[in-house]
Amino acid sequence: MEAGARLQPAIGGGRVSVPFDDDVKACAALVHRADPDRFMAAMAAPVQARAVLFPIYAMNVEVARAPWVTQEPMIAEMRLQWWRDALQEIAEGPTVRRHEVVTPLSRVLSPHLAAMLDEFVAVRRWDIYRDPFEDEEHFEAYLTHSAGSLMVASAQALGAADEMVLRDFGYAVGVANWFRAIPELEARGRIPLLDGTPDGVRQLAKRALDRMAAARARRAEVSDRARPALVAGWQAEWVLRRVVADPTAVSQGALKQSEFRRRASLIWTATTGRW
């Protein structure tokens, strides 16, 4: 297949299937190594949905680690810019650079979704530096454009789904994942929260639960085809409720489920479709 060729997924676009080729397999291997939870969630989806999800999740891995693989801020900035340029190529076409993630990604993202993900990359500049978030708006924008936009892209690449529902659910998942990442972020010298007091942490978890409830109240606005993307948040409610009950679990790194509970809850979410 030529580098500039793009296929619309049968699940989202209704025209042709996305091939599960060597590039998609490479994306799956990357996700398996770097993001085992999303790998498990994708493997719980139908095979055709996996061919859509793995390139998007692989892009997330590459973008997320770009600021951390070097101590030189300029090089980290260049790595993020590389991804912004790649997404611009997908959005504008017709030629897209040959790359084991970008090539399959170009087959599953519409121009609209590719353009939307530019901000998804841009907000990760915060990860490069040691400055705290400027204010509540800055923190909210980070979660909205990182976790929220990833949820929008992965779901809408599969099928029809209301963007606000996806952003509400993505925000809740993003907060849960952020809580789990905080011990490592602090070890790397970052200041991940505006208010790290127990009450501040508890209030953030409650806001995330409220947005999760708002999304679930509108489940009907997420099509069956898009639903596999939301399985990636299968542990979020447990994490958020654990934080509400004991905010110190965040700093203690005590937000990991037992392997039995982790797998059982994934199976339940995937088989019932009740994200």
C-alpha cells in the first residue's frame, strides 16, 4: 500500500475494513509493552475494532513518552512537533509519512479527528518542564485535551458517539489514571496537582465521578460500534471511589486492583457493554 493511501474503517465509515497488517501488529506490540491496561481493553474488543484502536493507542504511547525520553527540553519539543506535523499530514492529505504508527493511524482517523488531536499533542508540553499548572483552567485543559480527546478519537473512529458524553467519560478516566501516575510524577520532580491536600484530592475525585455519572446517563448516545473504546476506562470508577474514601491512597500508590479483580471487572465491562 502506498504511504499516502488511506482506508476508512468499516466500523466507523461503513466502507472498507482496516487490515490487521504488520503495522497494526507492531502497534499492538508497542501498546502491550507500554500500556498493558489499554492493551487488555483493546483485546476485549472485536477484532475489527482492535485494528482501529491499536494505532490510536500506540500514538498515545509515543506522544506520552516523548517528553520523558530526553533531558533536553528542545529535543522533547521537537519530538512533540514531529507528531503534530504527522497529524497535520493526516488531516490535510493526500500524502502521509511512512511510519509504523502513523501509516495505520492515517487509515483510521478522519481529517476532523486528526486535526482535533493536534491539541492532544500540544498539551503534553507540560510534561517537559517542572513548572506546576498555572491554575484550575490550565489543569482542566490538560485533562480535557489529553484523556478527553483520546477518548473522543478512539470512540468516533469506531462509530457514532456524542462528543460531550465521550469528553465527560474521558475526563473521569483521565483523573483516575492521573491519580495512579502521581507517585511517579512526583518522583520525577513534577507538581501534578493544584491542591494536593486530602480534601483537594477528594474533591477532584468527586468531580470526576460526577462527570462519569453524567456520561452514563446518556449511554444511548454512544453507538454499539463506538462502545469498545470506552472499555479502556473499566477501572476508573473503582479508583475514584477508592480516592474519595481514602485520599492518601494516591500518594501511597495504593490504587492498584488485585489481578483477579482487574480481569473480572474487565470481562464484566466488555461483555455487558455497561461502561
